[in-house]
Amino acid sequence: MKRKNIYKKGALDLLRSALLPILFTVAIMLIIVYGLQQTALSSKSEGLKILEDSVRRAVAKCYAVEGSYPESVAYLEEHYGIHIDKTKYVVHYDIFASNIMPDIMVIEL
């Protein structure tokens, strides 16, 4: 009578037992990388929105205190504590008159 070796696995069994954990690990890593990319994109857009909101608030505060809108973004930086990271953002500030709200647009570089 021939005995069957229960410890001897075929090539397909070995491949299946090794491939499944590898595929699972790769899938988890891809999910993590995708999540990190989405977080970075969300962070960039939030930074843009926060800067634009702070510039608008400073412009409104200047108008309330001084009675006219500031002539430039540099004036806001100097007198109202606005800090703009010029390596990341450009602030388009177009003023028409001292009593009309200027056009403010923040652009990411």
C-alpha cells in the first residue's frame, strides 16, 4: 500500500499560498498610496482657500479701520500681518477705486 505524503504540496499549491499574501500586501500598499495622494491634494486646495480668505478678511478690516481699501498686497503684509509664501502662491490684487472692493485671486504656482 502506498502512503500519501500530506506534507508534500504541488507547485500550484505553493504558488497559491505564496501569491495570495503578496497580492494582498500590494493591494494594501496601493490603497495607502492613493489615500496619501488624496490627502496631499486636499491640503493644497485648503491652503489656497485659507490664504484667499485671510487676504479678503484683511482687506475688509483695512476698509473698516481706514475707510478705504489698501492699494496693494504689500500694504496688507506690512500693516495687517498677512504672510504670503511667494514660492507657492501668487496673489492677483486689482483695485479699481479706494471705495470699491478689489478683485482678489490667489493662484498656486
